[in-house]
Amino acid sequence: LRSILLALCRFLLPLSAAIALLFTLTLPFTGLQPVWQTGHSTAILLCLVFSNLLFINGVFQDGSEAVSYPRVLRYLVTASIPCLLLLALLAGYSSGLRIVQYGFTPQRFYAALLVLVALCYSLALLCALWPRQAVWLGNLRRSNPPLALCLCGLLVLAHSPWFNALEVSARSQLQRVLTGQGEAQAETLRYLRERLGYAGVAQFNALRERLQAGLLLDEPARSALLERLHSTEQQGPYAPAPADPQALPAGTLAWLGSAEDEAHRVVGRQHLEEACRYAGCLLWAVDLDGDAANEVLLLPTEHYGSELLFFARDGQGRWQAAGRFKEVYASESLIAAIREGRVQRITPRYQSLQVGETLYVPRPSTD
């Protein structure tokens, strides 16, 4: 298994190095906006950096064996190494923008730690290029062991009672509460109390005690914030506001057009958790088989998968999953088309053949 893994590293390193190099060289022409628009810029950049770091170290190992790459491939990998530091810096910039705007969350806390690790390893890799050595990247033999020890120490520290994701995020969100106003302040309060575990509840209670003691803010702002604290405690579980106007909170159902039945009778709990766990779903009643009885199509409002479920009534009138639409990669465009009335039902040109329980489905040529 170890030999297979190292062989994969040796095979994939030139490819990942070429991707990193080409990606970096196109940035001056495309700008950073296409990367930011993905909504996952930090994750994309870090994946690119860490994949190259993994493959380079897998090829280098302990430096005792000569790298058997042709000179062209070795130059390609060497040229990609400065790009890794630049990509790590861009990942840090992307993560920093979100932290400045919205404060720390557990996800952003770990993203910041990963950026720090990527920067350290990328810088060590860059320093290993100079001066020229008999062993390619030979300085990694001196830099990798202390970096690995520092990484272990960072992992322990990141799960300590004093410096962990929940504590750091709770303190950060508390500062946003004190500087926020209106709905943004109320939303941050709910996030602090409901989504940051024991640390968020502790900061929430400490904030209330300090406000009641008159230690924070002036009287009008203190009274308004105390009122929001009380209102937050009376509300139900936190559900983050959807970023897209058509998106629904996770785990919720709503009808798109006329309702065919109660939503939770149509979609069972298992299908609800599988398809709607990250964003709510819309139900659309449409007659798919031409029998004058509607089926129901389940449409996640934020969907990046390969199939969509539809439901039909069985012989006893109960709803059950009847099939799937394949090759659907984003349901948002389908939802928009339904609302605009641009969806048409198309009868297949070639009918299927059934022999007993076996169904023969034709696949016409696209020529």
C-alpha cells in the first residue's frame, strides 16, 4: 500500500504542478473575481496547495533516493513551487476578508489554521530551492521535522480549553454583537447562543450579566441590547438566513405552486434529511405519466448533485419515491424555469418494452 501511494504521488505530481502553474499564470488575465464568485475560494486554493505539498513530499520522502523525473518535469515542479506560496497568500487574504466582515466561526477558525500551515510549508519549500544542492529540495530534510512537530503542537493547542474553535468564535461573535445594530445584531446573538456550544452560551450569559450591571454601552443601547437578548431566548432554534432569496432554511419544505398534499406526507423523513439537509426544498406537483394524477418533484433550493427525486401515490394512496431524474447538476435553474412557465413535458419518441418485471428502456442516438 505504501508503494502504491508513493507511486501515485510520483505520477500525479507533474499534473498537479502544471495545474497550479497554469492557474497562477491565468490570474493576471482573469483577476480574482471568478475565484471569489465560487463561494469556496479558500477551500479551492487550499486544496490546490495541499495536494501539491502532499505529492512533493511523497516524491521527496526523506531525500535518500534520487528523483527519477526527466529534466523537463523537474523544471515544471520547480516552477510551480513559488506559485504555492502565492496561492497560500491568496487563501489567507480570502479567509481574512470573511473574518473581518463576519467574524470567526468554527469553519473559519480551522481555515485560518490551515492557511497558516500552508504558508509555513510553502515557504519552507521555496527556501529549499536555494542554494543549489546535490539532492533536489534537500533542505526539506531539515525543515520538515520541526514543521511536523509544530503542526502537532498546533493541533493540541487548537483543541485546548483556552484556544479552540468554539472559544475563539464566541469571543469574535460577541464583539460583533457589541458593534452591530438592528437585524444583524439580532442574527449574531442567535448564532452566538444556538450554534457555538457551551462557549457561545457562556458568552451570551456573561454579556447579559455585564449589561445588567451597567458595565457596557450607554443606557439607550444597553436597554435595546437587553431587549434583544430576552427576545433571542424566547425564539426557537436557530436557522441561518439563506443567502439566496429563493433558498429555504435547511430541513424545510414548501410548495411551488398549488399544494397536492401536506408536504411531510409526501416526503418522508429519510428523503428529507438526505436531499434537504443543507438547504430547504420546494415541491412541484406535475403529471409526469399522463394519467391525470399529479406526481411531486422534490427540488432542493441549493442543489449540486446528479439526481432529483419524484414521488407518486401507491395503490393505497400513500406517497412513495417513484423514481429519479438523472443528470441534474443544479436545480436552481429548473426552479426559475418552473416559475417562469418555461418547463414542457416531452413524451418519449421511442416507448419502452416490458417483459414480465423486466423493462427495456431505449437510448436513442444523439446523431
